[in-house]
Amino acid sequence: MKPNTATRHGLRALLCASAALTALPATANVRLPKIFTDDMMLQRDMPVHVWGWADPGEAVSVTLAGKSAKTKTSAGGTWSLELPAVKTGENLELTIQGNDILTLKNVIMGDLWVCSGQSNMEMGLGGCLGAEADIKTADLPKIRRIKFNHEQAGVPALDASVGTWQVCTPQTAPGFTAVGFYFARDILQKTGVPIGIIDNNWGGCNIEPWVAPEGLAMVAELKPQMTVRQEAIKTYHTTRLPKALTELDAWIALTRKQLASGAEITPSPVIPPHPGGEGWCGMYNAMLHPILPLPIKGALWYQGESNGGEGDTYYDKMHALIGGWRQLWKQGDFPFYFVQLASFQAVSADPAGGDGWAKVREAQTKSLTIPNTGMAVITDTVPLTEKDDIHPKNKFDVGMRLARWALARDYGQKNLEVSGPLFKAVKIEGGKARLAFDHTGAGLMVGKKSGVAPTTEASGEKLKSFAIAGADKKWVWADAVIDGKTVTVSSPEVKEPVAVRYAFRMNPDGANLYNRDGLPASPFRTDAW
């Protein structure tokens, strides 16, 4: 379901807004953000950040793996400190001492990956193809996971609503994000590095609520949306909220009289919610901003279905999303790997294509121009029997294809192809169009994929899903032939070809161009018609 912003009772909304704008009240006991629990994972090889709340002026010390740091709580009741980086460690204790002592047990050092997006990222392992055997063998104490609750906020929150860290076992694994589980398991098995999954997603959401305000401001193409947001916030501060407070003051005075006289109490006025989370930034404010002090390794993103009618505008939003997160996390261009949308709905017989999610997939491919990003192509993971299911059951290949990017880029796995063929250039040679690709790997092939089994070469079969057009822009299905690391495309109906399209439609079932590493080519078009 798509999340809706609920209308809140006036007094509750006012208190929430006040709490978000000021430090949380200090208490007699030292307190940590909710993401700090037993069994948690902390990012290895980076300074360890710990923060929280206590009485103003209270001395606080933190100890981990024999290393300690001290600080004093600010006048606002907040404290923050940094410990030296810890390379490895299991079953550690994190001790925080103020007027009292907190001890977190079974802490482990590893790599933290934020797994965000909508329902296909949130989908649990228990509902996936072939997962039964994977769950039975999921005794993997070096994989940890914490799930975030669904919340939105008009302004950046100080703490997030989360569960507790879980160790991966056959009992807990069914609830893990399936994409995150397969990603984590593959990296752990091939490198031995513990992996922590920050399971932070929301089914049915658009991309806009995940964008930080700073990200929205950095993309010129989104300036109109930023201006609308800024004007709404200005109006809220100068008109809507003052008016509501005046009505609240009048209600309080009236209510005192009604209480004194025994009269029936008039319902309280409604305080309007802060508009900073309406459409844009609300999920970022509530679910990501509170954990920015926590160092991470990188992010995985699977979203786009709810923005499926878009084209280049989705690229602009990806630019804002990634740029904003990177700016605020202050870790440079950390890895950001994302999933191109799978096949969905009926197969179109129109060679022109361009229907449904074709253009948003194109925008996702364009997002590879953003530094240190990678894309998993999964248009081959949905059989026609599932064509109307927006939640493909094969999450194994999704996680494994994302893991390829990380293994090659971040874990030193050499000679590992990270992607299927990506269109690079077209050259017209007489009556044929010759296509060149990046990521041809060990060479091109006609491939066949079934379930979670590895891709095999379909010997004797022809390439499908290629269309060609001349200057008249009339598209026809084309003959396509692999020639070394290129593909030649032609049709007797198009004597002078101008443009080619491949799998450029909502459901490109039958598209079968792969590299010999078993990875499918991304849909593309050479034209901009």
C-alpha cells in the first residue's frame, strides 16, 4: 500500500513539531539512539561514532575493544564522541558510562549496507523462489539486520523508530529483506567480511520522500519542486502555524471556563502538520536523517515502480537522492548500487515499444553516469506466469547481481564482470546497424534463463526483441546477429536504417542478449524520438 500522511490531533502534532526542532529532554540516565542494541554491527575500518542524551554537563565515556573516549553532555542534553577505527572483532561489548552504565553485548565489526526503496526491497526472504533451502541453512552469525518502522516527518528527526538488531538464523532469516540477504550472504561467503543490513524501506513509496532537502536543492532541474516546498514551509511559519496557535490559545482559555462550569468540552483545533514532508523528504527526515552519524559501507536501492510513468525526471531524482545522501553522510562518493525494474504486465507486439516502464528503465541506466554507481539488470527474472505480479519471486539473482558490483569495486575481486552488455554506440554500415557495447565480458551470446538456475547458452536460437527504423520512424522487428563483441541489426523492410531499439517495452519477455558471464543486456534505444 502507498503510505499516506495521517491527520494528527492538534496537541500531538504540536508536541511532535516542538520535539523535532529542539533537543530531546535530558533524563537522569544516559540514553542512546534506538539503533544501538545488543547484536548490532558497527562499521569496520572507520572511526566509531556513538551519540546520545544525558543530563547537561554529565560526563560520558564509551569503551569498545579496549579503546575509550570521553566527553561532556551539552547544555541541550546531547553528547557525541568518536572512537578510533576497529578493524575486526566479534562478540564485543560496547560500554557507555554516565551517571549509570549501559552495556551492549555481542557487537560485531563489519560492513553496513543501507537497503532502501519500496516493496521489492522490503520483500522478505520467506516469500521468495527457492528460499526454503536457503532459510534452513541460514545459520550465519556474521550477517546482522535491523528493520526500520515506517515513519514520515516534516523536519529532520532526532531518532528513528526501529526494531532491534537480529543475528541471521533459520528463525530470523525469513523476515530479512531477500535482496539484502542474498547480497550479504554472497559477500560473506566470498570474502569472510561480516555484513550488516540496514533494512530501511517502505512498500509502495515514491522516490521523492527519500530525497534529502539538500539533495533536492543541488539539482537544477528540480528547482521548481524545491521552490514549491520552500514556499509551503514559509507560509506554514508565517501564516498557518501562527493562526493555528492563536486558535489553540483561544481554545485553552475556553476550555478552562468549560471545566470550571462543568460544561461540555469543545474539541481542540487541529494543528496543521509541517509541510516539509509532504511529497518530498518525509521518509528521509524520519528514517535516514537520525542515523547519519553512523558510518556505512554503501547503499542498495530497489525502487521505481511507483515512479514508473517517468523518464528523465527519474534520473534527476536519482541524482538528488544519491547526491543528498552522500553530502550528508560525509563519506564522499560511497558505493550506491541499484536495481533496474523487472518485467511486468503483458507483452506488447508493437516493435516501437516505449510503453510502461521502458523510459524509467532508460532513466535508471542513465543514472550510471553518477560516479561510483552500479545497476543490476533483472528483466530476465520474471516468467510470463508471473507477468502480472509486481513482486517477482526471484530475489536470488537480484541480490547476486548487486553483489557483483560490490565484490569487484569494494572487495578486490579481480576479473569479475559486474554487468550485462550496456549499449555504447551504433554505426550504420550499408543496410545494417552495428551495435557496440560496454561490459561484453567474455563475449556475447544468446542466453536462456530459468528460475534461479544459472544462465545457459541457447545454441541454435536467434536474438530476439530487436527493432529497427529508418528516417520515417516506422519500427519493424529486426534480424540481429552476434558478430564478435558487436551485434548487427537489419531488416529487408528498412533499406537505410537510422535507429535500433532492444527490449524497449514494459515487458521485454524473450529478450535474450547476454554476455558469457550470464548477465543480461539492459534494454536501450539509440534514438531520442
